[in-house]
Amino acid sequence: MKICLLISGLILGLFLLGFQSILLPDSPSIASGISVDDYIEQSNIQTIDVEAVANQAKASRERYFAEKENSTLDWEMPSSLSGSGSTPFESRSNAQEQNSAEVLDSSSSQSSESSADAQVASNQSVIANASGTWSLQLNDSMQRDVSLALFQEGSSIFGSGSLREGNSTSQVMASGTLQGDLLSLDLTTQQPITLYKLLLNMSDDEVSGKYSAISSGGDKWTGQVDGFRLAA
């Protein structure tokens, strides 16, 4: 009976040793009294250095973006981009600046053309013809008849004539300017000395407007003017 128990104990011991070798092959048993660090070292278990891995990932990221930023791409430039940039972003920016400059140049050209057209029209309007022989009638409390021979140089008007007031006639000198259809004309009589400042709207061979007068004695008055051209 003792022999049977001894044999059974040996078999059980061998079984337990085999089971341990299956679970932890080529590894020492923790139950043998060794430390955990010694166990890990003897078991060839690899540990991960978290800080080293993080540093390696950061370096890889920085290298990737640096290469992407500094890379020069070999690509055919689309018509909407500029060929002076080394990257699509730079080319698009250059193209936008170039388009803006072209728009400004076009606007400046159109403005210059418009200004030139306006200047031509203005010059044409200034050269309206006011020269010729004119008959004017000045009306206030009494009527005065004026006969004038006017001459024109550019926008400047000058001439001479006579002013008849009742039974008396005075020599008159004329000077003024013509802007468009607006004729500003000063008439000065000699005996007595009187200044008539006429502001007239001219339409072909007719004029109309108003005037103000001042005599050498200080008298002032205003009136209306109507007239027409006798001959050009």
C-alpha cells in the first residue's frame, strides 16, 4: 500500500512539473523566490520606452512638414495661375495680384479715355461762336438799345458799339467770356461812364438774360436783356 502511494506521488509530481513547463517554457518560476525585475529580464520580455517613441514621432512630423514646405513641384501651370511661384499657393497669390493690377490698369485707361472725351466735349462747347453783329435791348424802368460788333478768341469775347438811351447815344466797349452757352459780357459806356454787367444764355442767334448796372455816380439798378444776332 505504501508503495502504491509513493508511486502515485511521484506521478503527480512529474505531472505538475510538466504542466509548469507548458505554461512558462524556458522561464524560471516566480514561486522560486526571484524578483519581478529578474523574472522579466530572464524571460526576455521587451519593455517600451514611451518618451523615446514620442520624440521619434515628433521628429518625423517636423521632417515631413519641412520637406513639404520646401519642396518644388514639377507641374504644368494652369491658365488661372501665375508661372512665377514655386508652389500652387504662391502661384495663385501671384495670379490674383496680377489680375488686380490688370483691372486697375483697365480702370485707369477707361478713366483717362472718359476724361479725354469730356475734355474734348468741353473744348468744343467753349468754342461756340459768339462773334458777329448783335442787337440788344436792355429793359428796366426805361429801354436802352445796344448795337455791338463782337469778336471771339477761344473763350474770350471783345468788341465795341453804341448804346442809345432816349435821344442820346454813347460809345460802348465790350469784353467778356463764353463758357458753353453762357455768355458773361461787360459793357462800359464813356459819357456818362456806366458799367453794365450782362449774364446771357445764348441759343444759336438769340440771347436772353439779366443785367446789373452801376454808374460813376454810384447809382445801381438791374434789368432784363433780350437780343439777336444780325450777322455772323
